[in-house]
Amino acid sequence: MFPKLDPILHSELRLAVMSILAGADEADFTYLKKQTGATSGNLSVQIDKLASAGYIEVEKGFKGKMPRTACRITPAGQEAFKIYVEALKEYLSADK
């Protein structure tokens, strides 16, 4: 039987955001938007969902006079991402 995939991470954009954050200390909104190709509105909604799940932390502030939103993966997010990746590996190795 296949393991259950986390519905929070089983979204293309949320998975992309988590993949970026898993390999970085933090990423700002502008960088995430550029890397994912998402619209500002959609990215904002998906970041809120990840933050509500406790998978990322969001810090809003300013860099000079410009607003800045920085995102960081939490330990719970790292664990959830690890479990998700391992579950995908099980799906991919099922034929072998």
C-alpha cells in the first residue's frame, strides 16, 4: 500500500516553495515569485497555507523603505518535507 501524501505539500506551488526553502536559510517573496513564476496573489495565498500549517515562518518588515516578506522553513516543515519526499520515492520505486 502506498503512503498517504501530505495534502498541504501536494500542490505544485506549495511544493515548489518548500523545495526552495529546504535548500536556503530564507527566501523573500520577490525571489519566490520569480523562481516559481506565480502571481503575487496566488503565491501569497499558498504562503499563508504553509504558514498556517506551521511549515514555514513569515517575517514582514522593511529593507530600507521597501516592504520585505521573508520566509523560512520550520523544523516541522523540514520534517513534513522529508516525509513527503520519502513517500514519493516509495511511489516511484513501486514498479521495481
